[in-house]
Amino acid sequence: MKIAPPQVWRNKRFMYKLTASKCESCGHISFPYSSYCTKCGSKNVKKIEISGKGILESYTVSYQSRDGHEKGLPSVIGLVRLDEGVEIVAPIVDADLDKLKEGIKVEATLRRVYTDSYNGLIQYGIKFRVAE
């Protein structure tokens, strides 16, 4: 019996990279990838990989969690403006809350999001950390 790999593994090249679309007509960059331009509606777009580097525009700190997720407190969610001009709302990790401030440089990093205790599969996702 042949076992198919999980969907996360099949989609890893999309899930573990910041893939956007760039319009060949107007130059607008849309994230996540879209088969048409979200600014002018053109279908003349190409896939591009975003650098993952940017500036923390704003953030909030949460001290509340669901049962079983207390280990990750406090959690920081930030609005990140990437160098390409795209804005992303994403978790901020490994940050010293006393030194965290708006305007600081951040970069994308791959981190564990979820572990399935039944079969041991680990799902990863992109989060952001303060750039050195």
C-alpha cells in the first residue's frame, strides 16, 4: 500500500517561502500570490520570491492564550512592511519586549507552528524576528 505524503509536505515550496505576484503591466506586488493583479486586474503577472526583510511598523503584545498554549506567552503580533513594499501581519518571535520598538528591522524565519501528537508530524510556518 502506497502512503501519500501529507498536504503540508506537498505544498512546502509555497508554505515555507514568501511567494508574491508582480504585475507585468503596472508593477504592483501582491502578497500572497494571486493569478491576477489586485491593483489593475491584469492577468499578466509572474511569481516572485520576497526577501523577507523589512521594518516593524506596529505591534501588539497579548498575554492571553487558549488552553495548552500558555508556553508561548506573551505573544507579539506585528505589522511588517517588507522591503518590496508589501505589508504582512505576522507573529514576532525571539523579541526582548523592553527593546522592541516600531521602526526596527525584522526578517522572516521558519518556526514550528504545530505538532500533531497523534502521529508526530510537525508543521512549520513563517514568523518574523528582529534582524541583527
